[in-house]
Amino acid sequence: MYIPVCPVTEANATYVARQRATFQAGVPSPDFPGGKGESEHSGRPTESYLRRYVNNEGLQAMGLEKLDTMGWEETLGGRKAIKKANAILGF
């Protein structure tokens, strides 16, 4: 089970980018590599499914939407961490 609650760090953003790619492909996450996973299952959750049923915070947690500052705009370190994470995620 993937629990997408973590601080915004470079290492965690890199992991989320890898997790997003495996989710989109339907294969096991980086923690459990190998195999076809759900890639051949019909009806498996997809990005389009999540976009219909998950709020913006859920999409951000899966690396599918750009992170917002969520109150961190008050600190230079917070702004830098969010900017770096968004760059790693391709936003």
C-alpha cells in the first residue's frame, strides 16, 4: 500500500515521480519492482479515473498535479523546496 503523506524533500519528490510512472504503467511501485502488476487488468484505476474522483490534494500526492505552497510561501526554504519538488515532477 502506498501512503502518499510525506514532507516535501528532493528525495521524496524523486520517489513520487517514480511512483507516478509505475502507477501510470500499472506495474508495481519502486518498493516492489518486477512483474506485470495490474498492467493487463481491465478496470484498474488510471490517471483519468483519479482525475474524475480524487481532489487536487490527492492528485498532488500522486505527482499528477503541481504542488502549491500550502502556506509555505512565508519561508524562503519552503518556497525553494516546493519549487525543486515541482521541477523534479516535471512542472
